[in-house]
Amino acid sequence: MIKITKRHHFAGLLITAAVAGCAALPGSAELDEITARTLKESFRDEGMVKVDRLVQDDSNRECSTAQAEGRQLDPVRAGAIEAANLKTVKWPSDGKFLGDWKQGEQIAQNGRGLTWTDDAKMANGGNCYNCHQITSQEISFGTIGPSLYNYGKLRGVTDPDSPASRAMVEYTWGKVWNAKAYNACSNMPRAGHSGILSEQQVRHVVALLLDPQSPVNK
């Protein structure tokens, strides 16, 4: 016969309480709902910034879910997301992919825009240096993204207008316009697609990366 002591009884109560506590924990779906509700209640429209910025499209939603679950996005779904985003790429209306690399450098250096204190009429910056090394002269840069120094040179672009360079020029434009067209869960902002940069600004950034005279390729 097993003798039940006060210690055994207390331990049993603790186990029962722990099991009951686990059973009462919210599930994943409920936690997602609580998080979404908390985020929405924590923000408000202010200036040019609206609460709808918290709304994710399908691409962001699927990538966020996969990351939260600690898994890679299914290759088939990743391909579908990339294909859908590629369809949104707006190619240059006049057929000109490159603008002025000097203005492209200014855009890359500029991190202003799209905050509640900004003027909606003001041109946004690209904030490119926040994630990339771009020129050798600038020593303050982030490393979230790969180095873009010698971007065009390393890819053999000696004449951006030549047929041989066409594929790389188009890829670069598309990458700046909507990075998810080439990497479903890219951390890179979709500069053109999201209206961060205008078509003309994208031209200047592409020139910064591909123009042989740009300091990027020196």
C-alpha cells in the first residue's frame, strides 16, 4: 500500500494546475488574432501615414507565416508568389532604363519619406545604403543586403544599351521595382510597386548600379 504524504498531494496539485494551465493557453490562430488586434489598436492615422499600412498582401502574409513557424516557404508557393509579383513590374514607359547616376546616388543616400512628419508632396529617398554597400567612398552602410559595389562591372555590363546587357538591365529594373518578383520572401522593399520611388527615380537608381561611369563600377 502506497502512503500518500502531504508532499505527494501537493505535487499532484501542482501537476493538475500545470495541465489545466496548458489546456487554457490560446492556440496559434487565437494568438495571431490577438496580435493583429493589438497592433491595430496601437496605431492610428497620422498625417500621411494610415493604419492600412499594417495590412499585409498575400506575399507578405505567407512569408510572415512561414517565418513565424520556422520553415522555408514551399518552393511551389514561392514560385507562384514570384510570378504574381513579376506581373506587377511596370517597365519604363519610354523604354529608357537608365537615368542619371548622380541623382541615383542622392536617392540612395536619402532615407527620408513616408513618415507621419513628412510632406506627402516631397519625393522619397531610397535609403539604399541602409542595407547595402554601394560605392567605395561611402563607409557608412548596412549589411542586411549584399554589397552592390561593382554591381554592373562584375556582371559584365560595359554598355547598358547593348543587346548583350539587355537581360541584366531588365533584371535590375525589375529587382528595384519589385524585389519579390525574383525572391518571394525578399527583405528588400518593393520600391516601385509600393510607390516609394517614382519611375524616374528608379531610372536614376538603375543608372547608379549599371552606368560604367558611376562610382559603383569604378
